Amino acid sequence: MLIDCTYFTDGPRQILNATLGTVNPNANEVCSAIEAYIAKFQKPFLVGVLGKEVGKTAHDYIKSLDAEEAERDVDLDMVLEQLKEPFADYVFFKILRDSSSQATMTGLVRLKSANNYVAPIKRQVSTWNEMVEAIADFRDWCDSDECPFPDIETSDNFKSKINTFNL
């Protein structure tokens, strides 16, 4: 995987109980859920930011590294290193979107706890916009001579900031 749970253990993307190496019984469950989000959204993110061809190549490369079947590709590693933080923001955005409800056979139910819930929209907007800014920096690098892949095409969806009104 491009990233792991460590991107969600502190700072603005901190997720409660997303800790590694602790005896907290919820830590494994939380990290497993985060890893499922990472696995689900890795390919769409890479294809959206790198374009269909380079994105698929990058995704296949990461999968082969996970299976320990490939040698390191310096050029792909250079590109992927720059996408780790924006991808963590993208995953966090998706987690926030799904955080207040749970699917059941009879529909969606609001999750309850001892804590008071707040609408995640402001946090989602700031997270998305930080990702867009990081991708803009990445795009500037892609347009330079340093980028080994001149055919990178980023979808407009990953270049557009959002606001709380979804406009």
C-alpha cells in the first residue's frame, strides 16, 4: 500500500485509537478499517492524479512491492513519495464522509457514543483543500524537467477546491 495507519496516528488526521503497537483492544479494529479504506481508494486516487496509464502502472507496482515480487523503480518511487501526504488526506476525507453512520440490513443508522457528534463537513472541506494544494505542488513538479513521466494527467476533480456549500 502507498501509505499505512501511521498517517492517522497524530496531527490533523489523527483518528481515535489508530495506534500501532499498543495493547488497546480497539487499535487493531481501527487500523484494519483504515487499511480497508486505503486499499479501496488507492487505485482511484492514483488514476485520478496520474492519469489512467501511469496510475495503473503505479498501482500495479505498489501491489508487486506488497507481494515482494518486484525490484524498486527509482522513478516511480520518486513520484509516489510525493503523493503519500495528499493520498492520506484523500483517505481521511473519505473516512470523515462515512464516520457518522453505519449500514445495516434496514438502512443507515447514526452511531452513538458517550461523545457528542459534530458535522464533519468543515473538516472534510479543509482536508480536501489541503490535498488539492499538495496536488497543485505536485503538478508544478510534473511540469518541470525533474519529473520522469511527462505523460501524467491529473483529473480536474483533484485540482478543484470545495466549500461547505458543495459549490
